[in-house]
Amino acid sequence: MARKRPPQRRKEFWMRVKSPDKIRRKRKRMHLSQAELAFLVKRPQQSICLIESGKMRNISEAFALALSA
């Protein structure tokens, strides 16, 4: 019986948040609260708060894509 190789993990890429204010303005323009945006991108509300306040400067590629949609 041939041995199976373990599945390779996809390398995760990180992206820098250039303008936290732009994310806040877009959220407000869409009339969403932080909790509603967090629900849509499947992340905790605290993550949205940290991004908008500038305390979280690097986010995963998947998170960035979810926010941009």
C-alpha cells in the first residue's frame, strides 16, 4: 500500500492596511455597523474595531478580500 503524503498547507500572505479611515468611511457609506460588517466577513467585531483604529496594521489576504467585496 502506497503511503499518502500529507496535504500541503497553502502559504498565507499578509497585507498591510494603508488607510484605516477609508475602511471606516466605506462602512459608514454602506450604513453598516461594525458588528454587521464583522458578520458579513465572518470575523469578530473586535477585528473591525482594531483595523479602523489603526491598531491592526497587517491582515491576511483572505480577510482583505472579504473586506473589499
